[in-house]
Amino acid sequence: MLKIHFGDVQNEVYKPSLYFDNQYNEDWITTDLTKKMIQDVDQSTVVAARIIDSPYLGAITPRELSGGVKTLILLAYDDSGMIFNGSACGNNCAKWILEIAKTKDITIALHNIMDFGDGPFEILIENSGEIVRTRRDYVDQAIQYV
């Protein structure tokens, strides 16, 4: 399940990109899920654990991926218990956040209202304890805290 805390929260990694650069595991890069996320969000192709083909930058390492993709990879594979700043992701990452939350419980901090689409989805808003399943219910909750 996806859990969202609006605003600052204890144990929040405010700059997930920097955390990723120092903590990622090369094995995370070559998984099918990571390859799909990198292709979708950054329009880049994983060639090997240390080589990603970007149409804009040429051959890059995982450290040059966008902050959004780095945050998604951390949400999928980092088991440290840290809460990552979901606002480091653009709306193009929202579907992937929901996808990851289907397989494991994740908590993100948000400092903006991310567009998760119309639903259906199931998101626990930690600030209120409410579970929302539609865009309207989500936005009604979010505007109270952002």
C-alpha cells in the first residue's frame, strides 16, 4: 500500500538523488522493473549495470539518471526504512509509485499535490489516517496539508 505524509516527516530523505548516488546497488539497475521505469521516465535504455544509453546525454551511469527515476528505484529496492521525498518525482512517476506499492508497502513525503490520475487506487494519507481511492478524495485530503 502507498502511504503519503504531506509535509516534512521524521526520517525523510529530502534529496533522494544524493542518497541514491551513495547507496544504490548495481543489481537494482538491471531488473526488469528498473529498465521499464528508466525507459518510460527518462527515455533511456539500460545497457548494463553501469551503462545507460540516453538519447540526450549519450552513455551515462546510474548517477546521471533523473531524480525521479532514482527515487523510484529507491522506493522499489531500498529496505533501509527511510521515507523518501516523493516531490523529487514528477507526475510522470506517479503510475510507477502506485505500481511499486502493489508489491510492497511504501511511504513517501509529499510537499506538493502529485497527480495519481482518476483511480481507482488505495492511498493512506498518514496526516489524517484516511484511505482515499479517487482523485477527488485524494485532492480533498491533500489541500488540507500542502
